[in-house]
Amino acid sequence: MTIASAPPILDFSAFYGSDEQAKASLVATVRECCLHNGFFQIIGHDVPAQLQESMLKCTKQLFALPQKEKDELLKDKNTWNRGYEKIGSQILEAGTAPELKEGFYIGEEIPENHPYFVNKRLNSGPNVWPNTLAHSEQFKDVSMAYYKSMHRLARDILTVLAQTLDLDPAYFQNFTNDAVATLRLLHYPPQTPDSDEKISRGIGAHTDFGSVTLLLQDEVDGLQVYEKSTDEWLDVKPTKGAYVVNLGNAFMRWSNDKYISNLHRVINKSGKERYSIPFFYSGNPDYIIDCLPNCRDAGEAAKYEPITVEQAVRGAYIRSYGAAESFKKSVNTTPQRLATAGTV
């Protein structure tokens, strides 16, 4: 009988140390996780706990703003995916209602004369900042410091991932040069006790779009990861300071489906406000995703044609937001009613 368990918590400090045996053990365990379901958790990383706490505090302050002030920051007012999104803006799982979360997108501070902005590259442009927020400059400083620290950690994780595939540790360096990434602040209001979990979700069951995702949770649970071997959803209980790490669709494609981009979802039945901060690492938008070495047998054809990072990620964004708009038109659902959509 198979006994399923949530993604294991790994001590990432071995990566920074000099114990070669400990490093090899870390690589081996990460490899097992990637082959199984593409999920693991890490502690012992180099992101300061104080910076994590400051980022979570800023997130709660942002979503506590009056709705009118948040609406002034709507991401719909630009085309490069920056700013605020209302509850019900997205559907990631077919057959569910628009999702019970509000979000805020932050990325690299790209000026309007930058080639990425001029050429309308993936999620590239100036940030939208909540200037009506008390200590708004602190919010900006903390957000960008955290964003940069996540870039560093993502590169460290990719170094380990390279070694899990018996590649040079620096194999992904060109992929990480001038990489695009998105920091997403999320708030999940508590779902009503009588809400239908088959329809109402904080985030519906989905796989991520890019290469690697790093998620910081607050103390409220709700994240679940699908376990294929037992056909069940496993709760990922928050561990203070830990990151939940998972591979996205682009990496699964890159590995010729050797590594897994796995389903996960959020259902907030805790009765509490839930906050989380995922960091989505896409990579250099011009980088060509083609079958990695050691991911197919000699003479075996790759399952997928080469594609750029931008092509791989952009289409998935468009589909998920378009689905929510179609739903709202079909059922005449206003944003104010989304919190009760799907209840009985």
C-alpha cells in the first residue's frame, strides 16, 4: 500500500557548504522529487528571515487598502502585467468559478526606453506602486530587495537542478542572464463554510507556466498538491521560513517530460485571511527551450519542437485570464458576487 506524503522539507544549506557528501545527497533527493512530482520544500536557504517577514507585512498592508485605492493600481491599465488584480480575475481550472483571490504583480523595474519594454517582451515594464500606502517607499524598497533575493535563490536552485541531470552546474547560466521573473503578492479571503469546493477555489488545480516557482506561505494553510500514485490531494502545511519549490510547464517540456510539472491548488477553508508570495522564474525570454542533454535516449526524437521562453509562457497567461472574463459574461457575475459564486 502506497502512503503518500506532502513534498519533503530539504536542508538547502548543504548547497552553500563544503561537505561534498551532503551536496551529493541534496542533489540526489532533489532529483527524486523532480522525477516524482516536481515539488519539494527548502529551509537553510540564504533569504533572511527578517526580509521574509517584512515582505509578508507589506503584503498584508497592501491588501488592507480601500478597494477604491487598489482599483487605481489595476493591471488592466497596462499591457505588461504590473499592478493589482481583483478577486475573480483568473480561472486556472476548467469548470470552476473565477478564483477567490486578489493579487499584485511586481517585476524588474524596466524603464520605457529599455529594449524589453520597447519590443514588448514578456511581462517587462515599469512597476506600479501603491503611493497612497503609508510608508510607500518602504514597500517599494522591501519589494525590490526581496525580488532580487529571489532571483539569487532561483539561480541557486537551477544550479542544483543542472546537477540532478548530470549537467555542468553552470549549464543554465545563459538561461538566467537577463531573466524575466514575476513576484506575485496574493490574498485569499476565507471561503464561506458552505461553499462548494468543486466550484469555488482560491486557485483552481493548475500547473505553473514557467521554469521554477518559489512560494513563501504565511501561517495559514490551504495549499494542496496532487499525488498521482494515490489519486489524492495532499495538504502542504506552512513551515516558517520555508519555500515550496516546484517545476513549471516550461521545465517539464525542456526535460522532455522526464521531470514533472504537477497539479496544485488552494482552498482556504481555514476561516482566516491567507497570504502567500509566489515568485515565478521564467528565464531569458529569447532563450530557446529545446530538449536538455540526458533527457532522451540515443537516437530518440524529442517530444517537442524548440520554442522560446516567451512563447511558452505568454500564451498560458492569456488563456487563464480570458477564461475568467468568459465565465463572468456567461453568468453575468459581478466582481462583488464572486466571493459567493459556487456556494450552495
